Amino acid sequence: MELYLIRHGIAQERNLAIKDEERSLTKVGQDKTTAVAKHLYDIGMRFDLILTSPLVRSRQTAEILTEMQLSSQLQVSTDLAPQGNIQAWLNWLEQQQYLPNTKLALIGHQPNLGAWASMLVWGEVTEGIILKKAGIIGLNLPTTGIALGRSQMFLLTPPKFLLG
Amino acid sequence: MELYLIRHGIAQERNLAIKDEERSLTKVGQDKTTAVAKHLYDIGMRFDLILTSPLVRSRQTAEILTEMQLSSQLQVSTDLAPQGNIQAWLNWLEQQQYLPNTKLALIGHQPNLGAWASMLVWGEVTEGIILKKAGIIGLNLPTTGIALGRSQMFLLTPPKFLLG
């Protein structure tokens, strides 16, 4: 299956007046995320399911992707929150019915997404992957057996390279 | 510095009537490489130097990039041929004058480019990176010291995701 790890768009700065989990996308964050979603739609990307972190900035990012018709299915998963870990959602994934051509998108946070991609491809965490806000990682997961250390990466891009 | 590893475009199939090193880009390969180069130009990419493998399909790819004004400097390096190894061109690189904002593009072949990116970021070769023809890898190399195992990847994309 193809797994896409998408970082939330640009959000309000951290400040004492707002809880971290309630920070919203800024106008620029909304616009750039919408432009990325439109580009993905235009090149034919569709996801069978979008799974998002429960934090507001991720949920808003996921909602933009569904509004732009990249998927008709959207679920919230606490496993994708900043304190989540890869094994939790890999366990969830193993229980799903998916086919070799299934496309799943996870919306979440750094450094988790880069670390998870690194674990899936190289079997260990490094700080070697830079994932910008509204950026995307694309991975091929093996059709059978363990995904950790056995997946392949075919995409890693910040918005800049997608938006002409 | 930023290092871009770019795979040559789609070339003639292997056949007994032509030497491997003389295979040319097909019309589709030329057109897709030109479209990628135009997109890179449009988003503001410029390279201080393009270094290419001596094989025809790589040289033609590099020439398209220079014709599209992505760089005014083009050199051929045998270190980038299929039998080349990373240490040879890293030794060359260490002797150059470059600044933190230098942008260097290497045009070459698989599996070398994916293996080199893997060595630069993770310190070892894996088969975990998929680089399509006319696809691009973008890496940040450390400003001082050894690059192997200490670089970061910010870009990996096939043409499909760049071309709307």
C-alpha cells in the first residue's frame, strides 16, 4: 500500500493564551495547504482514507484535504497526536483490510512523521528527514510482513516544489 | 550546501545495436525532462554548477537543464558514471570552494544516486529510496566535517508530483 505522511499547515505561534492543541492554521497556512491539496487533486491523487491527529491544526489540514475531494473518508486517531508512537497505529493498520493499491494519508506532526518514515525505511530513527509544514512523505509499504525497515520512500517534498 | 541528485530522463531501451553509454533520451524523455526543468526554473531554482555523468543520456539531461537556464556551468565527471563511487566525487567536492548557500546538481544513474543519498543521510546503503527517471533528491550537506551520515534530505520526487 501507499502511505502518505502529511504535516499540518502553518499554524498560530505558541503562546500562553492558547493551549497547544487548539492552535489554528493561519490564513497563509490555510491558503498554502489548499494550494497543495489542489495540486495533488490535479495530478490525480486520491486517498482511500485520511487519518488525522486530534489537534486543531491537523484536523483543519485534514478538512481542507477532504473539502478539496482528496478523500471521502476522514477519521481522527489519538495515535497521531504528538505523544503518539508508531507501533500504536501500525497495530491499527494491521487490523484493516487493505489492498496493494490502497492509499492512506496520515496528518500529523514533526518530529514524529520524519522519525516514523525513517523507522519504516531504515529501521531506526534519525534526524535526517526534513519535513516542512504542509509537506508530504510518500512510502510504499510491503504487501506482507513487517513494515519497519522494509518500506521504500518515493516522495518527500515541501510545498515549494509542488506549487509553480 | 544544497546537493541535488538528478536521474537522467527516459532513454532508449537497452539493445545489442547500441552501446549502453550511447543510449539517448527518447522524445518523451526529452519532453518530460524539459517540463521538470521549466518547473524548477519557475520556482526559482538555480544551480551554481551542474556535474554530469559522461553517458549520453545523462549529458543530454544536463544539457536540457542548462538550456533551460538552471545553471551557466556544466562539467562532465567520470565519477558519476555507473561504475563511479561516492568517495571519488566527495574527494573532488572537498577541494572545491563552496559556501553554505552553494547549490550543486549531479546528473547520474540508479542505483547509485539513491545509494549515495542513503549513505549521506543514514551512513549506509539501502534499497529504500525510489528515484524515478528525471526525478530529484535534495540534500543539505553539513558546512563542516564529514558529509556521510550527517546530511539531511529535504526533497525526493518523481516528475509526476512536480508537473501539474
